[in-house]
Amino acid sequence: MAEAILKIDQEERNGVRILHVSGPLDSANYDQFKAQMDPLIGKSRARVVLDCQNLTYVNSRGLALLMHYQRVSKLDFSFLGIAALRPRILKGMEMLGLGKFVTSYPTLEEALDMAAAS
């Protein structure tokens, strides 16, 4: 069976870096995701939105990394919006009690609006 691949396409829109994430975020591609995110997170006043409408799976390590990035963003007066998570992923986060630690937005547009206001 072929290993599922994480694909990340980036674009910039009105000063906001958007990462369109497709596929699973798991142990096999955790380092790939981290390598793309680390240069963007931790910059003062950075505005980043993850478009997760095509994100198919996130393991616990990936969820912990998302929580870490949001915490760092808040400390640096930056913005990290996590947009359009699938209901199954949101439900898993809620079951683990992570919903209160990860701020997500129902749509990419809502996350972009919040990024523009930050």
C-alpha cells in the first residue's frame, strides 16, 4: 500500500500567507509540515492561515504541533488561523478536549477576515 502524501501549496493574499494543506498530517510527514511552518511561525506580526479543507487526518503529534504554533503566534502578536477542518477532525479534537486550545474557523474566508483584522 502506498504511503499517503501531505501536500502543501502556499500563496500570499493581502499580506496573509495561506498554506493549502492536503492529505494526512501524521508521523510519516510531521517533519515535512514542521519544516514548512517553522519559518513562518514566530515572526512578530506574521499572519498565517492554514486551509485544511483537504486535510484528511491529523494524529496526536500533529495536533500538539498546531496547538504549539497557535500559542507561539499569540505570544508574538501574530495570527495563525486554522480554517475549514473536516467535521471528523473537529470531533476528534473535541473528544480529546483540545477544542479550547486550538482556535479554528469554519471557512477560509472567515479566517482571512480575522487575519486582516489582527
